Amino acid sequence: MNRVKLALHQAGFSELACQFAAYIERVDKDNDLLVALTAGLLTEAVSQGHVCLNLNQSHALFQSVRNLLPDEFSKWQSRLKQSNVVGAGDDYRPLILDDNGLLYLYRYWHDEQNSAREIKQRHAVIALQDAETVKQAFDVWPSIIDGIDWQKVAVLMALTRQFCVISGGPGTGKTTIVLRLLQSLFQQNSHYRIALAAPTGKAAARLQYVITDKEHDTIQVKTLHRLLGISPNNEQGRYNAERPLPFDVIIVDEASMIDISLMAKLLQALAPTTRLVLLGDSQQLASVESGAVLANLCQTAMTFNADFVQLANDVLDVDLSEYQSRDNSALNSVVKLQHSYRFDENSLVGQLAYAIQAGKADEVIQLLADAGPTAWQQEDDLKQLISGYQAYFDAVMSRADALSCIQAFEIYRVLCAVKQGAQSVEAVNRTIERYIAKMGWRSHHDFYHGRPIMITQNDYRQQLFNGDTGLILKNETGQLQACFLVDDELRWVDLIRLPAHETAFATTIHKSQGSEYDHVCVLLPQEDTAILNRELLYTAITRAKKDVFVLANEGIVRKTVITQHERESGLAGLLNN
């Protein structure tokens, strides 16, 4: 084992980081251990979701190899710049180092640069073709809140900008905005070619159901991968700058799940005049892959230029003067929704969400404590964890019809921070399967009546998508099949045709994004782990529509709330330059 691989192995780095570092050591003409070691650090950072490695920051990754790193950034930077494997600007090298001390793998540097350039080029203002019709539509749109109706501001922004970002938490009306925007666009031009998309099949299917229900059934919602023609055999996709997507407007939901590489592909596949509208919750967990594009786009305060402030006053009769920016040439394309139509000021879920967003650990603890034992337990409380499924247990045991069983199951969910180990998805699934075995369910078989499953791989032929949940149930003839509730209709699937799936009494918080349940139990590990942060807890808490139960000790809750997972990226800086 060469020296850099040995050093990284001893520090606990992944095999991928060790192998890439060893490769860089071989191709570096000076055979500089520091360059190879830095390549390993960068690989590990990327695996954690960072787009780059900030050499100026005190990164946790540095601690395990601190004795091998220079004391000063200038020395580190100088040695990297001397290497033939490190480039700058448009150099085609494995590693790219910019003037701010951000080190990239070439692929991610290229994706970030392209994304920033495409976004900055899409700052065109689009005049309303029939302003009076738009004004009349807004006038008859009822508003139930005092002050600024940010839903209306968001729709007006999307109608008049080539690039628009709309961010808001659960219940702030993003789905309403999509429907109103579609209606307004078609009023402006009935021949608009409009595409709707989402990062995952589950999110796309949910959006399809919403718009079909509102008579927009001529639009087929697709995953971004399907929209772009990305497949295992064509990772770059069918569409690009030379062959752009054939749409006038593209609206993308759940944009917080889009990583930097997918965003770069989408932006480069847009025709020069195509409009792009991104909707999502910038406070939620970022994409599984590298980057946090939506969070980067929403990083600065919400401001609007003088022209839009005047337009909002004329069309909406809304005064946005306090949000007017001094720079009339700024992007001014982000609207942050402020009002939750789901949670009132007395809602525990709503109060917890705001406190977690603000990083107020004391307030979170006090809210949980005041709510009592039905909202928070510091020790393992398996009885409480299991009891949420009682209605589902009763439905299955009484041989209720399939719809009743599925509806009972979807009322409640256990959400875990980790997939394996103590207080994990696997631990909860084992615990509940032991419990139902005592009730006479045949849970020792792979398939049994009542087993909940989650699809883990998209299957377009079966129209089942990663994250879809259903139950294994006996059909009318007594045979076991998988049953899913899709668009308010039951779909039965033979067990042999099921795509990859897993038992789903519990699921990870990551997998729960985009889902809603009346009641949620959030289970955090008893020991601190790097995955715990406020974005994770916020996402888990806001899956609940009515009430939430947190199973975690006070120290872990505090640590989770004060820890903000900021992914290293240069995108926000590029957009503001």
C-alpha cells in the first residue's frame, strides 16, 4: 500500500477516496504527497454532498490528517498550483483550484460554471401580453391573509421572468401556485408548450394527479431524467444546447432535490427563449448527490427591482417597496413564501418548524416539553412508536377491504435518521415485525398479508416509482398481491412483477421528502452522528399535518438543531458577481 493510501486508510477515509488519491499521486509529476492527500479529502467531501473543498475553512475532514497539512493556506495553495494535475479557469485538469481557495473535481467545476452562466443569462423580463386579463384574474383570486399575498407575487414573478425561483415550506401553497400559473399562462397564450417535471417519479406522479384533477390533463408530468432523455446508456441525455427541449415553459417541482450536475444538464437543454420556474423548499434536505442548488439560489435576502415593485402595485395592488433593491440590474427572481395555510400560530408542528429553521435549540426543547409525553420521549418508547399503527393493525386483522387498509397505514409513519444500527429503519422494522408475529401474522415469510413495502427503484412499465408505498394483501381470490393507491385508484401488482422494494413500517427521513402524514414519529439515534442537522429534523417534523412525536434524548435534539449542514459550493458567489 503506497503512503497516501495508508495515511487515508488510517484516518478512516473511504476506499474510493484512497484509490483516487493514489491515482493522483501516480500522475502528479512531482509525486507530492500533499496534492494526493488533498485529492482524497476532496473525494470524501464530494461523497458527503459538497460540490468542492474549501481549503480556507476548518473542515471536519482535516482533523484526522491535520499533521500532514500545511499550517498556512498560502503554502497549501502554492503547492497545489505547482502540480500538473491542478488547473485553474478553463484548464482541463483532474482538479481545479479557484482564487477563493475552492478545490473542485473538474466535472463539478464545469457543471457549476455552466449553471451560473446559464442562470445569469436568463434575466429577461417578459411583458404581459394581456395585462388587464391578468389583473382581473388576480382580482377574483380570493385572499384569506392580511398583508402581502406571496402566492400572487410568486405567480406574477413567474409570468414576467424567464427564470424564477419560488421557495416555501409545507402548506405555503406551492401546488396552488402551479395551478394558477398554468391557468394564467394559457390565458396569455393558449398555444404555449408547457412541461412539468420533478426530480423523482413519486413527486412527478403526485403533481400529475393534482393537475389532472384540475383539467390540465393535456400535460404529462415527467421526471427530469425522462424529460432530458437520461438513461443508463445515455448519462448526458438526448437534449442539450444543440438539441434543446421543445417547450416554451418548464416548471419543476421539489427543486431542492436537484443536484448540481442535473441542474447543469437541465439549464443547458433549454432553448434560448424557454422560461424556467423552480419550486421547492430551500430549508429541506438537499439532493442526495452533490450540491444544494435551491438553497444557493435562495441564500440572499428577497429583493425586487423598481420595475417589478411598480408592476406588483399596478396588477396586484400590493406594496413591495420595503423589498425594493438598490441594484435595478440584479437577478431579482426569487420569491419566498411567508404564510403557511396548514399550520396556525398555535400548531406544535408549525412552531417547531420555525424554531428549528432559526436554530433555536432552547425553544425547540421548551415546545416539546410543554407539549408533554405525547410529543416527546427521551428514552426508547417502543409502545408509543408502535401504537401509531393501531388503526392499520386493526384494519388488516379484521380483513378490511384494501382501500381501508392502505388509508389506515398512510395516516402514520415512523421516520428515522439512519437506515442501519440502533434507532434505525431496520431496527424499527424488525421490532414491529416481531410484534405482529405475536399477533399471528406470518411475518417470517418474505410476503405476508399486511406487509407494507416501499419501492426502491423506478419501474416505468409498472408505473411504480422510487418511494411509492403499498401493502401486500390478499386479493378477492385469496392470493397475495401488492396493492398501491395511485390517483385515488387501487392498482394490484403480481408479486413476481414487483420492482426492488423493502419493508416500510419505518423509512428514512430522506425518503420521506415530498410525503405527508397526519401523525409522524421522528426517531433519532442516541449517539451523535454526522448526518444529524437542522435540515434533517425540519424535513422530518414538517411531514406531519397534525401532530408529531419525537423519540430522542435532549442532547441529541439540541445538537441536531444547532448543526446546520451547509454544503460547500461556489454557485451563490458566482451568481452574485
